Amino acid sequence: MTMFTRAPVDSDGKPAAPRRVRPLRKYSLPDIIFNSTMYLSVTVVTFLCMFPFLNTVANAFSSNTAIQSGLVVLWPVEFQFDAMNTVLTDETVIRSLFVTVFITIVGTALNLLFTIITAYPLSRRDLKGRAYFMNYMIITMLFSGGMIPSFLLVKELGLLDKLWALIIPSLISAFNVIIMKTFMQGLPDELREAAIVDGCGNIKYLVRVVLPLSGASLATIGLFYAVGHWNSYFSAVLYIENPDLHTLQVKLRNILLLSQMNTSIELLQIENQLDVIKESLKSAVVVFATAPILIVYPFLQKYFVKGAMLGSVKG
């Protein structure tokens, strides 16, 4: 008895076109050697970049004896949570975390706002004196007043020992303005003409047309600003004297130098645990200060390369 198989059909009942099977690509020996070398090189470089952080994480959860004996490499030895628990129960560290989060969120929002309202006018070809404004902005990338004039300016503005001293002096980055301006300038003129026909003014056109199309660039620039605020250290040391307003990076520096760890030292009652400050606690604070920005970055990674390249090539 002869068996017949039914040919595949589409939604209309007609015979479906056969699917084309892509033939397997045959690699030559030089291609195999080249690809293997590239993968090996990327793997080695990635491991070298990840090794310090992985070692720090392992130290944060290892005993002080194992750390001093050099047994800790990539994973914890004699796992313990004492160092991280000390950090999480230290009120000064938690307070510095909230200070850094406040500066990062508020500072990044204001940075993006002022970058947008600066880049949009400069992207307009009908702005008179646009070239002069751009030249003045580029000059700030090459020259600065220096540390002492900046300190005197912040002092005269009454911002010393206030969190606004870490936000206002760095409201705008000329580099980021140029990136945003270049992207906005590359948008088709037909979009603005259509918006004008629909009755849009400049502000409405910026909010409803330009900004939705600038999502990748805004995410990239926002990441630049956020990382800058999160890692801000020198400005906090220069302008902030109140210990209650110290940022997380300043607190990290104080702990690493073992100069201002009074609260945590009081929490450690056993003599053997005092050694934790010297080794495991340092690593725990580093992990505590680094983890939040590492958690946020993967969500913005897909915009990072795209946003950084938008507007860089036109044609």
C-alpha cells in the first residue's frame, strides 16, 4: 500500500512555498584560526577586567584568616557575612548611601534638563550667533578656572557644606551638549515643518517630537551623568565638611584609610573581629558602593552603544 504525505498549505489552503534552507557555511583553516584567536583574546581580556571585582566580592564574604593566608581568589573561603552585616548595620554608611542616591537622581535629572534646553536651540540653524555660542562652549572643554577659583565661586554663592555644591557646578557638560545637539540637528526638517502645520510651537515640538526620538541618546547621556555623580569624590571632599552629608565614595575612602570608622569599630566587640576592618570590611564596602550602579547598567546597556553613535555619522 502506497502512503502519500500531504504537502504543507498556507492559511488560504494553497500549497505553501517550500522553505529555503540556508546552507552551512564552511570555514577555511585561516578563518577558524582567526576566530579562535579572537574569541580567546576577548575571553582573556574579559577575565582580566572581571578578576579584580570578583576577587573583591570573594574577599567580602571570606574570613580574615583566609584572606591574610592568600587563599581567596575567585570565590569565598570560609564563608562569613560579618563584614557585609557590619556595613549594612552602620548608620553612617546607610546615610551616605541616601546622600549619594539623592545627588545621583536629582543631579542627573537637572543635568538632562539643562542639556536638552541648551542643545535644542544650538541645533536650530536659524539661531543667530550659534557659531559663537558653540565656540564659547568648546573653550570650556579646553580651559577651566582651576580648583581655587571654583572653590571661591562656590563659597561666594553660599553653597559650601550643602549638597547643591555637588550638583550646580556640574549642571552642564559641553561634551554631552555637543552629542545631543548633533543628534537633534540630524533630525529631518520635514518633522518640524509638519509640526508647525499642526500648530506646534517650539516647546511642544521639542516635548512631543524631538524627545521621543532621542530616547537612546538621553539614556546614554543620563548614564554618563549618573555614573559621574555616583563616583563623585573630589568635589565632596572639597566642598562638604559635615560628616552627615558625606557621599558614599567619601565614606568608602574613610573606611579604607581606617580614619573615621568609629561607629563600626564600636559594633565589633570581639578582639578577633577587629581584623575584619582591615581586610574583609574594606572589600564589603567596595561591593556595597559598586553594586547599585552595576544593577542599573544592564537595563541601559542596549541604549549605550546606539546612543553614543547617534549623530556621530551623517549621510
